Amino acid sequence: MRRVVILLGPTAVGKTDYSIELALHFGSPIISCDSRQLFREMSIGTAVPSQEQLSRVKHHFIHSHSVEQYYTAGKYEIEALALVDELFRSHETLVMTGGSGLYIDAFCKGLDDFPKVDQELRKSLTALLKREGVESLQKELKTVDPESYYSIDISNGQRVIRALEVTIGTGRKFSSFKTGSTRKREFEILKIGLTRPRAELYDRIDRRVDVMMEAGLVEEVRSLVQYRDMPALKTVGYKEIFDYLDGNSSLEEAVRLIKRNTRHYAKRQLTYWGRDEEIKWLEIENQLPSSDTNLILTSLTSSSV
């Protein structure tokens, strides 16, 4: 039976190390399902695997595209399905890992068909985003489509614009177009969710941000100024540093906001996945990935793998 084991969980929970141990066990490469790590110009702020980690197991969709490209979950669905079809020729079990819920959903069950929108409306909303910030759009979305407000990544301005443009342009809520229909996949999918005690997870997030700063996050963001309007860079860690470079905040404040916004993002990730009854959740607490591999494998066995 061909199968894909998906290791998911909130940012900074430790997915990379655990996925490597799991991939080594199955003799599988790792298929990344992270909507930002696939951009080759973004390394520090996206916490891509280290060179040592990448050397242990072959990774796909790491630094595979450029921020100059407009990339979507729909494109990921097409490319990832083509990749697994090729990899199944030499592997029975494949390991996928990531924290991008929409991309995982696209791979597992496909995306709903949404209507085309008025380009002028999109331009207007984009201008509003630049002029007033994402908070203004968030308030509008919460008013016209609260279901979407609580289910999408509202820190991502482009996703908020997408929900608003469909809702305003069609007179129907963006959330109403989500039929929940699942496209059949010709392989088995098993999802393992990793989580940690909240205090421990938040501490890991704070320490990760400190490491990013020491590694040169400011310099990385400065090198990407010419691409700052691309959707890929409308993300936590980059937008706060852009504000610092614009003189709108101190570096200390930017770091504080990155930590806070990353914690908020982790909470939204867990809320998003909370509705997925297919996920088998495992809480890990100050344990080494190698010692926990058997726990994951036991979980897979209990899921009729």
C-alpha cells in the first residue's frame, strides 16, 4: 500500500528533527509542505533546515522557487502530487512535513473552486492594505465573513484580500464556497500532529527568534527590500523587520513583535487543525527525536498502518 505520512504541527514544535528521524526509518526523502521555506531567497526568517539536516535526508520543496514567482496552494497541489507519483516508483512510504495548513489540505483533498474576481477590486483592496495595514482589512473581514476570519491566517494580507474580494465581489461569503468535497487520492494519507505544553512551545519560539537575529535576519530582510510587495514576504519575521528598516519601530520592538506574532501564528495553526479528526496528536516534552521515533511508529500502527 502506497502511503504518505504527514508530520505536522505549530511553528517551532520540532517538526524538522522528527521528520528526519521518521524519513531515515522509512528510507524516504522528505517532502516539505511549508509555504515559505520553498523560496530560495528566504532562509533565516523561515527557519529552513540546516545544511547538516539537509545532508542527512534529501528534501523536496526547500529553496525550490523564487520570491519573484507568485506561488499558490493550488500550484503546490499540482507539483506535490506529480512528485509523489514519481517517488512512489521507488518508495512505498513517503514522509511529508510542514506547518502550512492550506498547503496540506490542498495536497490531501484538493482545493475548492472559487470564482474569478474583479481586478479593480483587488487593486483597491491592495492599496488599502498598503495605506492602512492588514488590521483594517481584518476588521472588515470579521464583519462580512466571521467564519473566514477565524479560519484563515489573518496575519497574511494576501489571504485576507482574497477572502474579501470574493465576498464583496460575489455577495456571498468566501467561506460559503468551501464545499469540503475531497478529491480521491490513489494512496493512503496518515497525519501525525506534534504539540508541546504551551509554555515550552512559546519558549522555543522566543529562542528561535533570538537565533534568527544572531544569524543575520536584519541583513536577509534588507537584501529583499526590492521584493517586499510580493506575497511571500507578507509574513511574520519579515514585515516586522521591514517596519524597523522604514524607521517605524526600534529593533528591540521589532523583535518583541516577531515573538508575539509568531506565538499568535502558532495558536492559529492549532485552531486550524483542531477541526481535522484525521490527525493523531502526540505531545512531546523535552524529548529527543530519536527516542520518540518509536512513539510515532506505534501511533501509526494504531492508525491501522
